[in-house]
Amino acid sequence: MIDLRKLDFDKTQGLIPCIVQDAKTNTVLMLGYMNREALEKTLAKNKLTFYSRTNQRLWTKGETSGNYLHLLDVKTDCDSDTLLFKVTPEGPTCHTGADSCFNEANEFSGLEFLEAIIQERKKNPKAGSYTNQLFDSGINKVAQKVGEEAVELIIEAKDNNKELFLSEAADLMYHYLVLLAAKEYQLKDVLTVLKQRHTK
């Protein structure tokens, strides 16, 4: 991950500021401080441990609440005096009960929010869910629905009804994401292909 020998703990009197970010949503969850011992414990246990400037002791986030921050990755900045932690949070991060200490909801932006719902339905089916009905109908039916929605969008594109056009565009996007999930792919896999094309 990182070379501890290159970190500059002296610049801030033995403590390094640590930005904590959800690895999936990219939401910034909190800012804490670590001394060398806290960082070593974090890397060894894969749970974020900080140094409390108030109580002057180490504390593992979630040690009393159970809302641990599970380490996925850590990066250092250009001056080697600040750390960025990518984590999977177990529950809310802030002691107030909020998702983040900056009072921001920790949720996906863009299409990822819809993809997360679809993936959750696939993992934990819900009675009466249209998404689960699609999954249960099989890949051919899901693919057929994508084709039908694409045709309906093309038809609406020929008219000037904004509401109907956007509604059909939303239907196509939804069914497209269901098809990706049915094929065991994610939106990020498609984005990787697009980025590769862009560099050519």
C-alpha cells in the first residue's frame, strides 16, 4: 500500500491528517489523525484506528458503536504528509448518527444509485418486485425488453413531447442496467471499455 518510511510525521508534530472516503460512493466520510502506531494498527487490522487529540490515546472507529471503517486502500499525497483512505463503512460514520461528519448522505450519484438498487434486488429478491420478475423471466426476456424500450425511445424522439421522451429514455436506461446485472456485469465494466476507446 504505502511506504511508512516516506511519511512525514514531523511536519504536524507526529500526527498525519487522514481523509476517509467511501470506496464505492466516493463520499468523504470524515477527517481524523493518526500517529505512526495508529497507522500501523490500521494496516495490520484493516480497520481504521486514529489518535484522539482530546483523549491522547488510540481509538478504533466503531469500537463502541460497531460502525467500523474497513480499509480497502490508502494513498499518500504529493508531500507525504496526508493520507487518503478508501473504506467500506459499517453503518454511519459520524457520532451524531449521520452518514458522514460533513452531514452528507452517503449514497451513489449518477446511475450508480439505480444500479445499486438493481444489484440489491438480485441479491435479495423482494416479493412483487418488477426487477425480480425480470430476472426470473430469463436473459432472453430481459434482452427483449431492452429492444422494445429502445424502439419506443426512437419513436418518441421523432416527436416533441419532452415528458414522454425522457420517460422512455429512463425506461431504456433501467432495462439496460437490468440486462447488465443479468449478464453479471456492472456499469463500471462498460465505462472501462469506453475509456479504453477514448485513449485510442
